Amino acid sequence: PKTTSIGKVTSPDKGQIKVTWKKNKTGDAYEIQYSTSKKFTKSTTKTVKVSKNSTTSATIKKLRAGKKYYVRMRSTDKTGKLTSAWSAVKNITTKKK
């Protein structure tokens, strides 16, 4: 699959991150990885399946408020074995209130 680039990373509410991207026609799912470390040590990965209605965003909840997070993503096939390269890293600080 082709590499997917992150459009925007926002913090819509306390302890949340919303990631948006352009639809990638070659992938079947997206993997969004986030961490408090630039090097992604102790990172968490969230898999978002592509639906017929063109999924182009995901919200990650239950994060620490006021903490800086680094986010990157990639496309993957149905099996999860074929993946694209990671996108460029973006960072965001979650809202405190």
C-alpha cells in the first residue's frame, strides 16, 4: 500500500487526540501509532479499518491531559502483513480542560 500522510492532529476535548487524513485507495486499514516519546518507545498502535463510507479520521481517547504526544500512521492490507512506510511525525499537546 501507498504511504498515508496525516492531514491534521487536534485535541477536541480533555485527554483526546483526533487524527485526520486523506483516503488511501490502496490500503484496507490504517495503523495510527502514538507515544509520549519522539522515538516511539512504549508506543501504542490503534488500527482503523476502512469502511465503505470513506473513513478519514479517528479519535484516540483516555490520554493524559496536558501531555505532549507524537503521532504517525501507515496503511496496511487486510492481513496486516503488508504495510507502507510510516508517515511524517506530528505532535500535539492534549487539552487540560
